[in-house]
Amino acid sequence: MSSSQIVAEAAKTFETLFLRKDGIAARSYSPTHFMAEVTFADTTMSDNFRQGGFGGSGWGMYKNPDGSSVFEVDHLFVRRKMNVNEIVINQITAIGGKQVLTSASGTISEVEDIGEAWRCYLEQTDGKQTNEFAVGDQAYSQMIGDIDESTLENVFYWRKVVGIGINYIDLSKTDAATNSDEPHAGDNVVQLGNPTDTSRQSAIVIDVSREGGALMTWLDDITGYNLTAKDSINLGRIEEARRGPRSSATSTSATGTAPSTSSTSLSPTARTSYPSLET
């Protein structure tokens, strides 16, 4: 074996033992413990990271074009104290910067425990009682609710509709997204997906409050409690570098008749203090 061959074989061996530093992608299969400071010059993310509120997945730490830092994750649990200068909360409300066009929506006026489900009575709209939900729908809500006089709680649930009436929907206690909370009076709820009815598996999200500019997202095939890669059409500015495997698909426009849908909205509300979160 020549000296060049020996060097090549040695290089292959070292490639399996050390991470590369020459810009070529490498993957470590060994647990790594850093005993000193670690500095990241660019984005750090999980292998399934996709930026976005509805179609996003995984976790990522990156910088906005203005240099501000962003940490994007599904659930954030703080064991002790959190100090913030400002909290922006996206919640289901009647008006706001992010609208969701879907097959049904409503505001809960009263909740009754009926055993295997919660019976949620819906408020009247313009003096009329309407219920556009169907059995099998997935009912979604994200609100800010009171824990006590000084503290507010982020309430989230995504539950299956197992029964309906003229003025109520029954939400399952067991068929729901992970970490779903109980429904409460005052919650705004929207239909978001259906496991079997293809005519109720789509939604349109119009977000004019995002930092990157207005974006309209068409969601399709919502058959479970996960919106990862359900965005089939995006109209607006998309940061391709952080959109994951589907980033090669540019913003797409489509024409056709406007769907006859109900609408509610996800509205960011500025909060200036914590834990009281005064408006």
C-alpha cells in the first residue's frame, strides 16, 4: 500500500471519530457533553424544524433579519420565574390580525360535564342560534383565561366533536391533542379538521400581523391533531431557508370561487407585565 493510500485510509477512520470543521456536513451518533462555552454563528434547529405558527414543527433558534433572536418551540415550561419586557399572545378572538376561515366557529357560553364529554353551549349570533359544527369535527381553541385576579393562563385545546345539538357541541375528554385543556365559558372555538369528511379538512389562515409581512396559508388534509406540512398553498413572503424539506416550493397562487365558510381569528394582544399581564 502506498503512502497516499495509507493517508486516505487514515482520513476515513478519523472521519468516523471527529466532527468535521471544513464546512462539509457531518453527523454524530454519540452523546456529546460540552465542558466549555459553545458559540453558534447561525441557526440551531431540530432535524424536523419548520418555521410557522400553524404548519410549523420541531424547534429552532435563529435570528431575524433585524438581528433579533428567536426561539420557536411547541411547548415552553418555566419551572420558576420568567422575566419579560413584553408578551405577544396569539389567541382565538372575534377580530384581530390573524383570521382563520373554516367550516364552523362559535363562542362557548356555558360548559356542562356529561361524563365522557363536555357539553359546550354556544352563544347566539345576531339574535340567531346557529351551529355549523358536525359530529367528527375537531374543535380548536386558544385563549387566555384567568387563574386568579393577578395571573392569567394560556388555555389550549383541540378536541373531537362527539355530539351536537341546536345550540351545543359535545367535546370528547379522551380524543384530543396532547396537553389539551378543558373548555370554559367565553372560549372562542373553531372547526379545524375532520378525520373522515374530506369537505371539512381544509382551512385558510390569513396572518397580517407577522413580522415578515402578510401571509395567507391554505391548509389541506387535516385529519388529526397535527398541522405539520399541511400547508399546500402560501401567498406572501416566505423565508425559504427555514421552511424545511418543502422549501423548494415557492409561493403559489390559485384562482377559483371563494369558499362559503365561517371565520374567526387568531389575534396577537400586547401585554406589558407578568404575571398580571395587564391589557
